[in-house]
Amino acid sequence: RRREGETTVSSIDPKTGFQTGHVGINVTDLDRAVRFYERVFGFTIAGRSDEAPRRFAFLKNGDTLALTLWQQSAGRFDGQRPGLHHLSFQVPTLTDVRAAEA
């Protein structure tokens, strides 16, 4: 947390000029992950590579890059190790979440 009077490295005003860019996620099954984000959020593929060892897809929401998915991990997520804690998307209702889970 910045204290009053401290300067920042950036000239961007964090209250008005800062916004989150895209999120990169390691996945175990690129095809399954792409289908999920296409079906649930309507994202479309902006770019993709199926060349081993690092398959990836760039997904966009309209004209904005939203996610990069990288198939470069195996196994299940280990909640006891450092890494992404969670990623949140806002939806209008809980019914929308349940429909996505189906």
C-alpha cells in the first residue's frame, strides 16, 4: 500500500488509468479449456499454436484479449503451492453459474 506523499514508478494514475490486462492460465487439456471458455463466455480464438511442447490459445472477448491458455502442465492443481489462488468472472445470476457447470 502506498503512503501519502510517496511516488510511484509509473506515471499512470492508479485510480483512473490502471486496468487489468489479460490473464494467462496453465491448463492440462487445451482443447477442453478452449471449448469451456467459448461455450460459457462466448470468447473467440484470436490465435493458437498446436506445436509441442507448448500448445497455447489466445482468447478474446470482442476485440479485447481476455485469456491466454497454455497446455504445459500435468496432474491436478496443488492448493498448497504458490500460484494463482482464483480467477473470478461476474455473471448476472447464480443460475448462470449452474448452467455453465452443466
